[in-house]
Amino acid sequence: MARTGHPLRQTRHHLPGRGRAPSMLAMVTTIGRHALVTIAALTTLGDAERQLKFHTRAALTAGASPQDIVDAVIHLLAFAGNPRVFNAMLAIRQVFAERELLPLQQQ
């Protein structure tokens, strides 16, 4: 049987949680999810504070919560290391301060 279209469209029916309550990531728009992935990549690269601020603003505008962003970056501690995560959190915190989102509310 020949497959047509994008391969991810083929597999979406097999993802866990389909038909159940949406996961945290599923509740964020596609643009928001892309921005979270970009934030993770920039955090891992390091020395990208300007780009992190831009993509943090984009993620918030697209519907990601501040807690979603913090959780995504904190998850990278074991992979990217403390200095890169700390620098990323400083840049992200500046965006949260600009938007008057501090202090973060516990969910």
C-alpha cells in the first residue's frame, strides 16, 4: 500500500492519548509547540539570549503558558547543563517581567 502525504500525518492516529483528554502539549497551538521546541533548541545551543526572548514572546502569544516554557527549559538541565539552562531562564524571566507575568502562579 503506497503512502501519500506527510509521514507525521500518517502516524498521528497512533499517538498515545488520542481520543482522551488532551495532553498539556496538545492544548498549545501548533505555533506554540514549535516555539517550545525552538526554545529548547536555543537553550541547548547556548549564547542565544536574544533569540530566546523572541521565541518566548512567540510562544506566549501562541498560547503557551509561562509554566509550559519553564517546564520545557528545566527539563533540559540534564541534557544541556546548568549554565545554559540558567542563562536561558534569565532571558525568559526578562520576557515574563516585560509582560508582568511574575511571580508565576502555581498550577
